Amino acid sequence: MKSPNELMIRYFDGQLSDEELRELQGALMSEPELCEEFVASAEIHGRLQEELAGGNLVSFPKVSRQRRRLPAIVGVAATLAILAAGWWLAGINSGSTTAGDCIELAVARVIHEENGRWGLERNRVAEIGEWLMPGTYHLETGEVIMALDVGGTARIEGPSVFEIIDDKLIRLESGDLQARFEESGQGFTVLTPEGKIVDLGTEFRIEVSNGESTVQVVKGRVRATAGIEVRELVEKQSVAMSSGAMKAFSSETANPIVDEFENQASVVFYHWSFEETEGDHFSASGSDRAAEYGLKPGLPGRVPDRIEGARGGQALRFSGTGEFLESSYRGVSGSRPRTVAAWVRIPRDAGPKEAYGWAGWGLQKSRGRNLKSRKWQVSWNPQVKPWRWKQPLSPGSVAGAIRTEFGPGWVNGTRDLRDGTWHHVVSIFIGGEDADVATHIRHYVDGRLEYASGFQHAKVETSTGEESHPLAVGNHLTSAKSIKKFSAENEKIPNPYFSGFRGDLDELYIFEGVLTPVQVWRLYKENLPPEPQMISPSFGKIGS
């Protein structure tokens, strides 16, 4: 067995196996000093890589709004995220961003409230749909239920004081918190004045008052630490922590958590399963006149091959030689929220010209015309500029990772999807006034939050007018328009920068709203979309 330092070296050299990665994660969880050493080494390694590549410096995100030394447990959360994702919400800068620039993301969303009222400087009622940034919150009265970006749900009952440190770490100073996760192994952690509780799978409740923290496991397991005492608790076990020790006690059964967004109006969504066909046309289902928006070949007679789908049934195989599909659906306009989800399978040898795209719409800048690009497009990251194939398209980002872009702005994920296996991918834009691609995008791969390996800022204002392109599937918007134009004129099709997506596609969804992490997980596991009235329109403001 290799030492932790040897494992760290192998990690930065890109040679760590899955088993070795788990060993390193375990060492970092148990040794806070080693964890801080890893964070420091990661920053140095990232800076050296960027300087050698001629790019800007890597900057790590603020873990808290307070200026203070990184606590050991915060280092653990950040380090595990770095290990799982490459760089933790990295904020790798390029283009118009400046060196040292860093984004701080909202990490939770209010999906339910009962007489909830924020205290102190917020001093207002809690609003369904509002996004919560890292920071300290005082819930004076009532109840608030939050969807956590990491993939769970938390209920806070007032009066409570808590600090959201990051997407996996909350400090509960006083009050009552209950949390539930759809999948084990998330490592969500709650700190209290008397100890630390780490979720090992599913649901638990914590109450903090009068110098005591009580922990109740509703379902699954947690690891509780008080002083030097560590216990693993299972379903129906409860302990009280105080003065660096813990003791068992009996507790009442906790009430279940509401995990769906409660919306008074229905949100529109569309679904293309590629099962129902009418000749070369693929039917749409979902809500609000969805049947009108079937997909048809962008070029007559050029249809993707039909293959077995990710969940059985039928999927489509795109060859990367120009065939694509399009719909009369104009897409989501302006800065309104949206979610694009699909199953994709990308060959190991897929090249940069074959990256675009799973879904896209909007106005692409036309040569010789004063039209600013206002397109929306989801694909994998080709990582090179099409007009200079050896020059990075997005310095520091992971090639092959999920990519969402608007005009000049983009966000790239961290996992190279070119492995020849099916992956469930979700791109969420939370919308709102002055919404920025860099801060308002959430990616999920196989049900889990995907951290960002790079981003570039751009305010979102998608165009869906007459000049814009309706929904295109399987091709870059520019290439799609060029191919159609030259085909209609019976001229030789020019070699576009991007030849078209090469890979397999199944179960495409577009929601004109924002799914919660729990809804993303259920779509991944069961292919079950939420009811239209349970989808968030995401009208809430960030940082309000």
C-alpha cells in the first residue's frame, strides 16, 4: 500500500486508479493536516500548469464570506470535491475574466416554507424559489425546506441560526435541521458547537440548544464525532453530544421531508424518447402542445441510425457527417430558466469536430452582418478553437466534459465523457435578471453535481426571433444553417468547423424551468420527469 504522499503525487500526475483514489480520500478525511497540505499543493500545481500553458492563474473559490483561515473540516470538504471533480468550482479564468477572478455560487434553493421569516439584516419572509448563497442565516420563525445542489433536501425549523459554508457543509449554531439524500456517499457534513455529523446515507435530524446537540438517524447511517469519541449510528439510533462526549437517548419519530418544489402554475416541458415515429419524424410528448414539436431531419433523407437505447427501447446514433434533426420549437428565450437533459454515449476516439451538439437554439452570429451571437447550446467540450486546432478553446478546462455555452460565455464540467458508455447529462440554467452563464449554470452527470473546470462570463439573453435557429439536435448551429443553405442551392457543402455530433443520444428533455437535485436524480434513475406544477420557475433572486 502506498503512503498518502505517494498517492498525492500520483494524483497530480494523473496516474491514480479508482482504488487509490478511495485510499487517498480516506486519508484526507482522517488527517486534517494532510488535507490542508493537499489543498496547498493543488493550488501550486494548478498555477504551474496555467503558467506553463500561458493562461491565467487558477483561483479557488471563497468557502465563506468571512476572511479567516480555512478550518480543517472546510479543507476536507473542498479537497474531496477537488478529488471528485478535478478542480472545485475552479474558476479557471480565460477570455474576458481577470487573473484571480473567482465565482461564488448559490448552493441551495428554498422549495417550501411555512410561516418562515428571515431575521437580522434580511428581515423579511422566506420566499419559495429564492437561492441561498454561502453565508449565515437567521430563521426567526416557521419552517424552510431547501433543495441542496449536492443532491439532497434539508428542512430548517425556526428559531435557528445556521451558516451555509459550501454545498456539502453547514454549521448549525442553534435550532433544528433534518436532511435527506437520494444516494449514499455524498459526505454531507453538519458542524455544531458540540460536534460533527457526517451523512453516510439517507436521512438524519439534528437539534442544537442549551449546550447540547442531539442526533437522530431516521434512515441509513451517520458518523457522529464529539471530542475524540466517534460513533457510527444506524436507523432509529439517537445520541446527545455535549462537553466532548455523547450518550444514547430515545427520540420521537421525525416527520417526512417535502422534497418537491411547490408551484401554483404548471411549467412547460418537452420530451423526445425517439420511440414514436412517423416515417423519418420523431414525436414529442410532455405538456402544452408538445405534440406539435416533433423532430424531423434537417436534410431530407439524412436520418440518424436507430439503435438500442440507454434504458432499452430505441435511441439514435449520429455519424458526425452532417445529419441532424430539427424542430419548430423555438427554444427558451431571454434569460428565462431552462433545463436540458439526455442520455449520451460518446466514442472513445471522438474528435473535436464531432463535439456539437446535443441540443441548441437561438441566434448564431452571421458573417458580414452585425448580429451578436445569442445562441444556447449544450455539447461536450472540444477544447480547441475550430479555426486554430492547436489553440485551446477554453484554457484549463477538461476536454470531453459537458459544456453549456451562450454566445461568448461558457461553463465546462470536469469528467471526460468519451468512454464509450452511456451517461445521463443535465444542464440547468437558473435564470433571472442579469443572469450570467458562469454563475447560473448547474451541470449533473449520472445524477451527481458536476463541478466546473472552467468558465467565461457572459450575460444571457437568448434570441428566439425570426432570425434565430429553432431547436437543432446533433449539430452545431452554424454548421446546421450552412449545410441547409448550400443543400438548398445544390452547391457543394463547405467543410464546416464542426462536422456534427458523433455518438448516441436518447431520452431528450427540455424543461422551461429548473429541476431540483432530487428531480434530477429521479430522472436519471427512473426516467420520471416531475409533474409540471412541481417544476420550479426559478423566479427567486440569488443572494437576496
